[in-house]
Amino acid sequence: MALDDLQQPNIGTPDFARGASTTQRKLYAILTTVGFALFWVCGLFAVASLVSGGPMGWSMPALSAAGLAIGIFGRRKVEGR
């Protein structure tokens, strides 16, 4: 594959030019980002407490699961499903 094949210009019209980028879609994108961030941060703390043998409360696994659910919900809304 030549470099010219990789450097093709963008084909088509972007979402914002077609009017597909609405305020609601942007808010769902922010919700998706916050949900997945919550999932990864709380999941990291839950795994760290399991590995170190320290005490773990109910909040970290619960918030991790809630963040995953929120992230998946927001992602599906952004994709239009």
C-alpha cells in the first residue's frame, strides 16, 4: 500500500455540516465519557484493593458497574440506536 493511498482527502460531508451534530448528541457524548471514566477509575480502585488485600467497600464495584451501564447507554444514544 502506497503512502498516496493512505493520504486520501476526507470523502463525504462531516456530521456538523449535515446537521447531525445536535446538542442532545453532544450531551450524550459527554455522558458517555463521564460514564466510562467512572467505570475505569472505580474499577481500578476495586482491582487494586483486591490485589493488595485491603478492605473494599460496596461502593467501588457498584460505581464501576453503574459507570459501565451509563457509558454503554450514552454510546448507544450517540450512535443513534
